[in-house]
Amino acid sequence: MNKSFLFVIMMVAASFTGCIDGSDDSDDLVEPVGEVNVPGNALVLTKTASQDDCPSGGITLDVGVDEDGDGKLNSTEKFNTSTICNGADGENGKDGNNGVDGSSCSAFDSGNGTYTVSCTDGTNFTVSDGQQGPVGEKGDSGEDVTRSNTTVLTRIDDPADSLNCEAGGRVISHGLDNGDGNGIESNGLLEESEIDSSTTLCTTLSIGMMLDINLGADSSNPSSITALNDDQIIFTANDGSKGTELWMVTLSSGTVELVKDIDTRTDSNGNGYSSSPYEFTLFKDELYFRASDANHGQELWKTDGTRDGTVMVKDIDARTYSNGNGYGSSPNGFTLFNDELYFSAYDADNGTELWKTDGTEDGTVLVKDIYPGSPNGYPQSSSPYDFTLFNDELYFRASDADHGTELWKTDGTEDGTVLVKDIDPREYSSGSPYSGSPYGLTVMGDSLYFAAYDSSGQELWKSDGTRIGTTRIADINEGESSSYPSGFTVLGDYMYFRADDGESGTELWKTSGTGASLLKDIFPGETSNGYPNSSSPSNLYVFNNHILFSAQDVNGTELWKTDGTEDGTYMVKDINPGNNTNGYALSSSPSTFVTVGDIMYFTATGQFGRELYSSDGSTTGTQLVNDFNYGSADGLGCNSYDCYYYNSGSSLFALDGYLLFQAQDGYFGYELYFNQLRETNVYYN
């Protein structure tokens, strides 16, 4: 047996392919394993051996990697060739002796089933049909001349489970049918002890770059990653020539392509303008978003994933500047309600108000001008925001002249768009209203929870949708001071959030709907200035019946979790231990939590910079996935508008078993990475 050695072949977005024919002759074809005609696939090709190599016939096996995806292996793609020849034919036996000459006879049908036979030797006789005799016994099997102890056999098996070939694999073995070891000689089966050599092809899944969209060291900054369906993923990217435009990944094929260059203009240097698509929202099997082009500014668009199917829905603000560029209505806050899409948008007559669309131009209409009037020639705006579905109505915050910014709701009609309650009815000395400014609308059970201002500062409120049923449920920081509750996250029958009671700092709290209580003072004590320490819990995320979050204590800002009890609230792991040169604790600052299967993925900063981590919720199960940018440099640092201004939520995207995100490796810029990179290892024995 030859000494084992290993070649590792990296193939991006390619699947393992097994034995296929290397010629066009159909009679040479061996059943293929996996997909064919995919660049980078491992191939095993069979063809008829040449007459010079195998005078009695045989096959030639070529093993290699189909780099150009043409379904064949050229000379530079092969790394092993084996020829298996048939054995030579045996010598013919000697001719037998000639027999004695016999006489010839003729038979004539006499009718009635009788025949008269006359022979040249004078013999004559009559015969008749007899009954059919019994079936004779089965004869002995003929000798299989293809089986001998010099016959070369080939067999194909699945690889061992220990190799973890999760994306496929094959073991191709060769040997003589000679009965080596405990084998049986000349039985036509290649047994384990008879194997002389084998090739193992094993394809596994790993995480790596899907495509270098902006070639070289520049970044394409893929962002706003959103599912159009189970197979097509829409995102934005800049390829270096067209600006930031609309792109798509097709998961089943691994292809990445530009959907449409919405703003086709170029500047004086030849660089493309950016349409900057943003805020993708699925509605009627299409993604709706805002984008700009040369003539319309930021308006409402939609896409079905094709170039022709990517169109502007309506030019809501049709005005243009003197240079011909459109103003744009800047639609945002897209929320599905009653088979229509609601959002806020600006036009010259009404300002920024509540709109809805059924997906057509005519069906894109103003719901209500909540804040009418145009002092100084410019329209007032109610600026509706924070849309949340509750009790078959759409709730949001909006402003008007009499109440300031307060809680509103709509049933989709102008008359059904009404103020729920003037939470802070006070007025300034000028006569202008105070604002309750409700924030963080979150549904739990039969109530809508949020933070709002009144004479007690910003505290915790809830509403059942009526004026009387909209009440403050806790004055956490008693008096006129504010507790600033935020980060509302529901687990079971409780809602968890951060708040500052003025004594413990900003810590983790919970409510069941009546009052509120401090769950745990994670960072007790005071600062050097006499203020209470704050753990400032953030990024609350439900995972495996717990809430995982980031919080600060003497170890810095690290990964924590809670089951809703004080004892069950603790640090999962100090990912970035130690202190900096000033003596302050280092922090990993975990964020952007998503779940794939039973594992939570997130970004954190450790000794290798900001990279991708995973956790099952335990200390030992929380670990670095990969150091994409080798050393202490960041591999998943913040490098996009989404990342900076929208809590990095779109920098990690999960769908079923897929994880997509932007990362850099120090050679290429920030590009699109995913967790289904197929790597084929080839082992020879």
C-alpha cells in the first residue's frame, strides 16, 4: 500500500461531482455523482482505453478538478490517470475428429399427423406426432471466463462518516480479484482486503467569500440583505463602476448578479451614480423599497428579481430642480396591513404624511393629511413613524398642531385615522403643545407597550387602543426625572427592557403589564464621580427560551443571558478578557445576533479584532468561527450605512441554513460571504 498523501482543493460555490464520461460516446457513460458543468467541481471521468495500452480492451480513469466548468478535464486540470485493462483471450481448443458420413433422408406429410420417411440407403418408415415429453433438467452454468485472479476490479463507496462529507463524496477503489487477506479469489467482487489503491473525494461546507463584486482591494459593501423568496436574496452593493445598486443571490445555483442599474448616470470621472436602494419590504411576492434615479429622486420602487420587473411604483413628489433632478418623496417605514403597504412620504401639497399602496400607481394614495396647513408656503408634516400592528389596526406616532407628537392609529381610511390619546396635554408658554413622543411600540398579549413623556418624564406606558385604556404603568425613576425605558423584548409572559431608576444606573428590568421591577443590578457600585454604575444592557435577543444581550460590568461589555430570574442572569463568556493600557477592562461588545439552526451567530471583538462568533448559550459553546482578516485587524468591522445607523442589523442575515454577511480578509475589501462554501478534499491511498 502506498503512503497516503492529501491534496486540498478549494472550490467556491461548487458542488462535488462524481464519475462522468470524458467523451461523447454514450456507451462509455458511468452514472454521474452530483451536478455537472459547474466550475471548480471534482470530476472522475471514464473512457475506453487505447488499443496500445489495452489490446484486449479496458477503461482509463482521469481524476481532476473541472476549473472551467465544461464537463471535461484538460491536461492542466488532471492530477491522476489510471488505466484498467481486460485480460487477454485464452487459446482456442483443438478441432475434433471428423464424424462418419451418414445417409440423407426425406420426409413427406401423409396427413392425419403421419409422415413417410425415405432414405438413400433404401430405408423407408412412417412416423407420427408423439406427445410432448417432460421438460429436461436445467443444465450447468457455463464458465465465467472474465473471472480470474488477474482481473482488475473497481468499486465505488460512500466515504466514512468520520470524514463529515456533509456536501457529498465518493471512495473509488481498485484491486485484483486475487483473494488477498480474507477475500475470495475470482468471485467478481472487490473485497476490502483485495483493495490495492483508493481515491477519496470528500466535500464539506465552510464559510468564505461568495464573490469579489468590486474586484481587488476595494469594497462592494453588500448591505440590506433581504429574502425575496426561499431561493433569491436581494441586497445592495457597489461594483466600482455602477455605484450602489440592486443585486441578487440565487442560493440554489450560487450565482451573484446585478439585478438593475437604476441610476445609470456617470460623473465626470466615469463613476456611476448610486440609486442607493434601501428598506426592502416583502409585499405580494415582490420587494418594495426606496431608490433614486436621475429624473425622480428617492421614490417608491419594487422588484420581482428581474431587470424588467424592477420598476418605480409612483413618482409621489413629481417636482424637479432646475437641473432636471427629481425632488423625491423619501418613502420609509414600510409596513404590511390589510393587504396594503403603509408608509410615510412627502409631497409638495401635504408634507410628510401617511400613505398606502396596493402595488399600482393608481393605488398609491395619501391616507390622511394629519397635520394640514402650509405656513410660509411650506406644508406642515405629521411625520408618521414606528408603525406597529395591534388589534387589527395600525398604530404609530405622529404630530399635529394641537397635540404635538402623540399616539395615533388607523384602520386604513381617512376617517378611521385618529389620535388615540394626548399623553402629555401640557402647553408651553407660547401656547404650543408638549409631546408625549411615544417610542418603541411593542405588543405583548392584549396591550401595546411603549415609552412616553408626561409630567413624570419618559416612563413605561401601555394601551388597549382606547383613550382611557392608555396609561402609565410605572414611574421607574420617581418624580419628574426619566427612566428612559427602551429595548423592549418579549419572552413568555414578561417584557424585558433597560431603564434607569436613578439609584442603580441603567440596568435590566421586566414587567408583566402591572408595574415593573429591577431584574438584576448587573454592575453595582458607583463611578469615581459618585454616579451609579450602569451595565447598559442592549441588543436583547430571544434564543433557546432565554434572552441574550450585551452588558457591562468589571469585565467590560460582554455576552450575557437571562431566564427571567436574578440568579439566572449571568455573563455567558468574557470573550475579550484583560485590560487596556489605561487599566480599563477590554470589551467584546457583541451585537447583530441571528440564529441558524441551533446556533446563534454574532459579531464581537477579541484578540483577533472584530470577527464572527457563534454560541449555543454556554461558555464552552461560545467561540470564534473564523479569523477572516488574519491577526488583530477587523474582519467584520462596520463599513456601511446600515451598520453605523441601523444597529448593524443587516450585516448578518440568516435564512434557513444559510448565513450571509459582509466581511474582509485583508486582500479583498468588504465583500459578500456565506456559510455554504463547498470545499472538496481529495485523498489518495
